[in-house]
Amino acid sequence: MNSSVTIKTFLIAILVLLISQHSFSQATQQWVSRYNGTANSADVPSSMVLDNAGNIYITGRSPYANGTLRIILP
């Protein structure tokens, strides 16, 4: 199995758990942030960090229509 797929799957699972825990522990949604790159292309997460204040930062890439990649930073 491709290790980058495994890592991405793991990061997405952690993100879902963090969002679920944060949202449902207060019984109402606290926040949500979505990213949708160019023309609904595949937006690929590559790294996630949780800082001491509980903020989540996710980076990744999103392809442009011409095939080049754009790096997304928080």
C-alpha cells in the first residue's frame, strides 16, 4: 500500500474525530472551514498540526486546470 495514501487517510480520520469531538462536546457546532479548489478538482491534504491553543492547521495541494499544483497554507 502506498504510504502517502495511508498517511493522508490517517490525517483525515484524525481531522474528522477532532471536528466531531469539538462540535458535539458542546452540542452545537462551534466552527467549520471548508476549502474547494479550482473546478471541484481533487484537493489533497498533506499535513495537519494542532497548536497549544487548540487551533488546527492543514496544508495540502490543489491542481490548477493546466496541470500545475498550488500549495495551500493556512
